[in-house]
Amino acid sequence: MMRSIVTAALLAVTAATPAATRAPVAVTVAPDAATLAAVRARPPQDELIYFLLVDRFANGNPANDRGGLLGGPLQTGFDPTSKAFFNGGDLAGVLQKLDYIQGLGATAIWLAPVFKNKPVQGGPGQESAGYHGYWITDFTQVDPHLGSNDDLKRLVDAAHARGLKVYLDIVTNHTADVIQYRECVGKPCTYRSRADYPYSRQGGPSGGQINPGFAGDHIATPENWAKLTRPDFAYTPFITPGEERIKVPAWLNDPIYYHNRGETVYRNESSQFGDFVSLDDLATEHPRVIDGMIEIYGNWIEKLGIDGYRVDTAQHVNPEFWQRFVPAMQARAKAAGIPNFHIFGEVSVDEVDVGRLARNSRITGMENVLDFALKNAAMEAIAGTAPTSVLARLFADDVLYPQGEATAATNASFISNHDGGRFAWFVRRANPNIDTVELAQRTLLAHGFLLFSRGVPTIYAGDEQGFIGTGNDQLARQPLFASLVPEYRAMQRLGTSAGHTVASYDPAHPFYRALKAMAAVRAADPRLRHGTTRVRAAGDAPGLFAFSRQLAGKPGETLVVMNTANTPLTANVMVDPAHRDWTSRFGTCPATAAAPGTLAISLPPLGIAVCSSDASDK
């Protein structure tokens, strides 16, 4: 099946793409009690998440493209010809495309931040817009470019009525860039450490005494923090006239609640206390900040009945913040009748380093993270030419998580995202001379690994339409509607002769069909969602990788076999000797074991198969 789908994808490259049709308006009534109860009863590992940037998904209401602002792109933030500005997508568009999302097999939608942003930031010639949602000014309102609070509520209700969950992407440790420093106006400010610029002196150890009695940021009592009254210990912060009250809630406008130490270098002390790409970095150690963020995001849970939070830049926040915030969110969710509220944090790593992810889970109380280790393992072994032992090590290290594999099973796994880039681009970067056939095969093989492995698989919008991109960040954020951005229009897509000049919501696209088929296999097999993982075969070169998924105390196993090499393979794979009869769930599997404990597997180059034993085998 894998081979036929890939072949269809390659044939379709020279075929005309059917014209996209406008999706019908989705149901906007609230879900009935039984449907809502069924949605909320599902544990996280039963989900397949579809992640999208609202501005880059679908434009359901062109009237809000400029966010109610007047002027050109530098005033409104809207420029559909620029990859750095709002392109026009909105919540109404997501609502209209729920058929498309659900048709893929997704059961949950993760929305990039939807809260009101500063429309444009950056110095002359460096301007860009907050289309991505991470430059928040008003934490209580939906950005007008994307719609309204009512639009978001309608979307959540419509999703729930269909049995879909909705996760919001949230930011707790920074806001838009509003606070400036007098010592370095118009340019980035070098990070100034707590040792060189203590809270007790203005501008360094030899400066005048300030903040008498403040015992340090490790003392979390309100009484201690009340003694920090001046924020000019490292730099002299000020707010540009006209922006003094731009942030909501109002307490966010006071510089005393920020670190004010200059730019992070993403390591050591600056990782927690530095400004993230010049964004105003909140002092998350401050009790007022903790209480304020709990109130903000607790209110959103109660207003919307949402199902989870993805937490941005979680690794750049002190653990004590999460130790209060996460239990508070879970408590608010349970009080709202949401027992399986899923919170997972962004802890970005560039290696197959489960230890760093697990350490964050252990010390913060935010047990679940985005599984960067799985993404990196796939990049090495499937996009690249690393041995399949890399994949075996990934699963072996699951014991490091707080609850071992049970934690790994509820981490959000992915292979593409809006920051790092799309998996197809990783493949091309690792293999500059790769042809379209192999590029398609490796990309689909990686999605198979994602969907059949432990974790909560997350598909990045556009991957199912053969999006490749040409890099990370803005170069991986193509809209699914027809683009006017020259860089996007010049980009190739897999599985179709069309590029980004046409809308990309084709359920007949071979990648959409392939992912839909994989999702259906996962949905039908509890072992693939809840089973423990047992590596059955791995090696010191590209080629065979096999693992079983089994439910504790129940008979039967589901075997996933992969070939990461460019040549066919035939191999004997160890299985439970009790299992004689086998069924092909995806790809081609033998009907019977070659001998007790041995399944004879044949795979094409870059192929994958899912084989299920009969649970009644004796």
C-alpha cells in the first residue's frame, strides 16, 4: 500500500491538480452533552493533532484582513505579498475547513497563538508582523486580524460538536517588544548578568543603592518582591510614548514585572532572564506574574472549554513557575469538567537527547513536552543516513521520563513545524541531489514512523499537501490558500504539478490520502495508541528497523517494520512465538509466521508495513 501511494504521488506530479472547492460552513451549534462527554473522556494518546498557524490556513472573512486598522502594511501588518506579514487567514477559515481537517483523520486542532499582537515590530527595514501570534499585547482578546473572541468560541463549539478537540498555543514568559532601554535605543542590548548588575545597585556594583531589603529573585514571597521597586539595575527601561497602556491586563505595562537585562544568548543564566529576540521578558519568579498568568489562562479554559495548552518557550522559564501554573490549570480544567486537559511544553533540543526533555519534565511538573528527540532521530535516520540504532536508542531512553514510557506516550510528537522547517526540507538539505521519487518516499516513511510510534502524533498543516519549503521559520509557513508571496509561489510541492499559486485543500492529493490511511490504521488499533514499545530489530547501518506495540496483560502484538535504505530488504524479525497468524494493516505482511518467533519480512526501498497478530493465537 505504501508503494502504491508513493507511486500515485509521483505520477500526480505531471497531472493537473483539480480546482479546490470552498468547504461548506461547519456546524456552529454547541455540542450535545453526550458528544462533549465523549470528547473529554479521551486520553491524550488517543489524539492525532493537526497544527496550524491561523493566518496561514484559510481566509474565511477577508473583511478582517487588516485587523480593523488603517494605512499600509507598516500600520496594519497586512501584506499578502510578504512572508513576514499577515497573509489573511482567520478563525472563520478554520471553521469552514473542519471537514478537511477531520477527513485527514485528525482528532485535535492545535492553533498557534490567537491573542492580540502588536501588529508590526522591528526597526527600519527590519519590520515584520505578528501574524504568528507570539508578540502578544492583549492576553484577553483574539487578534482582530484573526477574528473575535466569539469567533474562537464558535470554532471550539463546532469542533467539539464533531468530536474534535482544540488546543491553544500560549505564551507565559514574554510579551510584545514595548519596553526599550535608554542605553541601547534602536539596537539589541547585550545581556547583563545578575552578578555584574545586581538588583541592589543601579547600573552595576559601583552604582547607587536601590531596592533595599530585596533578598533576591529566589525568594518567592510577595513581601520580598514588594521591595523590588526600581527596574533600572541593569538597564534603564522606558516605554515609547503612546504605548504606556498597550498591554492587557494593565499590570503588564509596569516594567517592574520584567527582567530588563537585555538579549538572551539561549544558554546559562540568560536562557531564563534574557529578552527572547527583544521581546519583553517577564519576571516569572515574581508572585504577581505567576498569579496573573494563572488568572489569564484559567479564564480562557472556563470561557471556551478548550482541551489543552501547548506552552511556548517552556524551557526559558524557572521551574517554580510551572510547579504552580500547571496544577492550577489542571484544577481549573477539572472544575470545568475537562478531566484530560493536555499541557505540553516546547523544550527545543537539536540532538536525540531524551535526557534534556526528561529533565524538564521532572523538575517543572509539566510532565509532557514536544518530542524534539523523536524529530531529531527521524532527521538522522530517515532524512539522513544514520544507522537505525539511533531510533532504537530513542525508545530505550524513554525510561528517563518521570513515568517512563507512559510519559513518552503522552508527549506530542512531530517531524515538521513552523520554526524548524518541514521534514521534506530536512530530507533535501541532507541529500542535495535527491530526486523527487526518493524525496517523496523518505517524507512519507517519516510520517509513518510518526503515526505508528508512541506519543501523540502532530501533523503540521501543509505536509499532507506535499509542502516542502526552502528553510525554517518564514520559509516553512506557506499558506494553504493561494499565495501571493513570490518566495512561496516559487516553491515546489510534492505529489502535484501545482505549486502555491492555487489553494491546497485537495483530499485527493496522494500525501493526504497516504496520511489518512495511516491515521485510520492508528485509530483502529489500540496497541498503536496505548501499547508499550519493544524494539525487535535495529542495526549499525541504514536498513531494517522494527518494533512491536503490545498492550499489557492482553494477547497479540502489532509489528511495525521499516526500511530506511535505498535497496529492498528481506529479513527475519523476531516476534512472540505464540503468534502464528498475521494480518497486513499497512503495506504487505506475511500471513503466517515462518517459524515460532520469526516473521519473514520483505520491504521495498524506504518502505513500511504494519503487521498485526491475531489476538486469539495460542
